[in-house]
Amino acid sequence: MKTDAYRNLHSILIYATTRRTNDNLAALLNQNGIPACSYHAQKSDEQRAYAVKQFQTKQIRVLCCTIAFSMGIDISDIQSVIHYDLPRSIENYVQEIGRAGRNGQLARCHLFLNDDDFYTLRRITL
């Protein structure tokens, strides 16, 4: 987030598979001076609405979320989508990266991948 590629971006989504990972990522980012919130189904309606409002009004730069964020949220100026974990399918990946750049501006997408991702995803989906 502090590299040249991301330093000036104000609207970044990070997708991670589990709620715990999203909470941990948001906490880590905040500890390092990068305003962030997490968004997932275990949060109350009020907590989710607060996180979205903070993100939309640029009070936070990063929203760490599960796929629950994709349901009915339309924010046109997302500048980057980062996948911390492997998406469940290529269709999910395409839909999720499609959240960036809806305003016609150039957007950045990044996918972190390690060998364990496949086995974790397989365990969750079977």
C-alpha cells in the first residue's frame, strides 16, 4: 500500500476468503497507518453500513471484504481490487475485478497466490 503503484490510490478493495483474515488485514493496515475497515456477513447491518459509508466518503482507503461485499454494492470509483486469497472460480474473479474502474479511469488489480490457496479453497468447497 505504500509503494508508488498504490500510494495515491484512495479506494482499494481487498478480497479475502475468511472473515478472520479480513479482520486481521484491516487491523494490520490500521496499525501501519493505512485507514481500513473489514466487511463480512458476521458484522451487523449497522457495522456493514458504517464500513461502506466510510469507504464511499474516503474516510478509509481500504475495505477488506469477503464476497458478501459484492452483493448489491455499486461504487463507481474503486481504483484497485486486490485478491489476498484465490477466488472460488474464474467467474468470481472476473466479477470481483470488475468492481474497479467503473468510472472509466485506469484501475489496478493484483492477485496473491501461493500453493496452499488451492488446497484451502478445495477444502472449503467440498
